[in-house]
Amino acid sequence: IMDTEWDPTIYSSWNQHCPLWNSGVSSLTFCPTANIMAVSDWDNTITCYKYTESNDELDEIGYRKHNRAALSCCWDKSGNNIFSGGCD
């Protein structure tokens, strides 16, 4: 999805499969090199999800916890690292 313009059908798919939308999402950022998004949340977590177009699924591929609410996250240009900040 990063090589093309934003496709609202992908968001719709992620919205259907992602259990986090009703929690306290504080930020969401897309990897510049892959179909992965990172989500910071008021429940103290930074969670990564990978979108698989072939089966239209969003799979959790990893997470890290802050001691307090995670307020923001972003990727580096290479897509290899995520930076986050929170109330800790």
C-alpha cells in the first residue's frame, strides 16, 4: 500500500479485523517500506500489525509496553525502527 495512493478499502479491512479501534488509540503510523502499522495506545502499548492482502487479514506481529500511556510513535526512514513516547 505504500507504493500507491491511499486506498480506503484497506482502511475498511483493517477496521474490520483490528480489535484495537475501541480502545484508547493515541497515534497510528504506517511503515514506509512494508504493509505494517504501529499503534500507540493509552493502555501503555505500542503494537505492530501486518496487513496481508492475500487473505485480507491484519495480524499482530509484536508489541512493547511503556510504564504509562503510550502517546505517540513513528518509524525511521528505513522502516526498521519505531520510536515512541509516553507519560513515563
